[in-house]
Amino acid sequence: MILLQSPSRYLLQILTNRLQNLDKGVELDCQFVEFNDVRYHIQASVKNSNVVLLSVSLPTPPPETEFVGGLPPGAIEAIKAAYGTMAQILDPPKDGYNLTLKLNLSKLPPDEEHKHALLVKVASIRQVVLGAPLQVVLKRLLSRTAAPDTNRPVALVHRPMESFFLIPQADKVTVIFPMQFNDSVDTTLATSFLQEFVEARRTAGLNNSPPCLWSPSPPQELNGIPAESLSANAGFVSFGMRLLLLIVILLFLLHLPVFIGAVIFSRHVEGRKLDRTVWSLSTFQAYVSYHVKCSEGFMHTRMRRRVESLIEALDRAKPGSADKQAQIAETRSFKRLSLNDGRRSLNSRR
């Protein structure tokens, strides 16, 4: 099992190498994709080696989500709060991208520890931008400030044309994930597994585990959401519990590929828990998809090994297979000869 980290390792490596080789004045132009949904383009020129342009293309939002100027609500404020004067938002962004930042490496703090921390924050641009609206809702929960649209589902984008939903309330926030799979094998495995998971809670050793409900229909909290936005072909699963960490551990260990619901209370977003909770929720679908594929690959490996063992057993059971092996062994046997015997054998051949 892996734990996805918020900073992009490749982006962090590029920024670190650029900072260490500023005196060389090397031109930089690199593009890459993360989690198959966020695209990056980082550029730097030889003339001004301290300036780096970072462009980010976000997942295409579905109709039920709201984007302001091509960005999620609160993204601009989150960028300014995270990077300060080091980053400048260019308007308009580069063609084909939602956001372009002008990074001035000369404005990094002189202290090495703080400098590295700010570079890690820049490499976490995905969390800062996509997690901005989620962070706003969770901060309201922490401050006990009720939103004007309480109990109204809020759709947030996390994959191309896919969204997850928040139901903010005064004392909690409910998060529901529609988990969509394009492969029929993944859907079948997920549905079968979820039904067994519900039954497993009835065993004696799991009486204290969180309650789990599976249903092919959407939860009641999503009433009024368009049907095309609730396409979860593996069913709907809702968890009722008070400990978010226990939710995350159980779901991650069991690789649940479904419609997931989680309840977040104020204690789950206190202090440093806020950033961790935002990142875990915004990348939950990528985490689950990875482990579903790993589980499927593990099952395929076990089946191949089983087939190979059965084929070997059938070969051993064929009539005459033992005699053939004995003949092969006899043809490969040899007799050790003395020096005189070897000379006589050689003379006889002549």
C-alpha cells in the first residue's frame, strides 16, 4: 500500500535542480502529467535564470461544478496566501492552461530549511488550487461559522468531468465520492467485494467497526443532483462514524472502489490536520483506482501461477512420462575412464 504525497516529486526535483544551477544559465522547457488529470509546463530562459514560469492545466470541470476565471473558488486567495511575493499570477494564463505562475527564485528565504519548505509548497500546487474550495468549507467548520447554503450539496472537481460532493452543516461536513470505473472487470470485483464487506461486519471480531451500508441508489443527501452526475456503476456506500482516520485506514486497506461517504468533524481539521485532510480527500479517487488495479494485477498473478502448477501436474500424469525421463537420464550418464582406457579408446577409433 502506498501513501500519495502532496508535492509532485518531479516538479520538486526540477525546481531544486534549477535553484542549485542558477549560475549555469541553462534553458528549461519541460511538460509532464500527474495522476492522469493535471498537466504541468515549466519554463525558464537563459537571460533571466531566476524567473520560472509554471503553467497548470486542471481537470475539465463537469457542469455541476463552479469555476471562477478558470479556477476553483478561493484558488487565487489560496495561492497568494501560500506563496506570497514569490509567485505572481499571470492574467491571462498560457494558452491551454488554467493557471500560469511567474516564480521569482531570488525571493526565496535565505534559510535553507524555509527555502526547501517553500519549494515543497510550490510543488504542492495541485493541493493548493484544487483543494482551495474544500479548505474554505473545512475552515468554516473549524470556526463554527455556518455557510449561507447549509445542507446544500457543493460539487468539487477532482477528475476530468467527475466531481465529489460536500454537504456542509453547522457541526459536520459530509463528503460523498461517486466512484466510476470504465472497466467491467473492476466494476464486478468492486460490487462483489462491497457486498461481502457489509456482511463481514456481522462477525464477532468486527462488531465495533464502523457501520457500512451498500445500495445501488444514491444517498438521500444528493437529492436534486442531476442523474448524469451520479453515475457510480459499482453502487453506493455510506459510512456512519466519528473518526475520520478510522475511515481512511479501513477504506485504504480494503481498496473500496465505490460511492464513498465520510463525515468530518471539527477535530479532524485542527492545526496541521487541515492540509492532510484536504489532500486525502482531493486525491481519494486516484488512491483507490491505483489499489484496485494493484489488486487486479495480484489476482492475475495468482491465477497464472495456479495454471502453471496445473499444467505441470498434467504433464507428470501423462502415460510414459516416467520412462521418457528415465531414458533421458540414461543418455546423459557417463563413466569415468582411466588414462590407459582413454588411450586405448583413442587408438581403437584410429
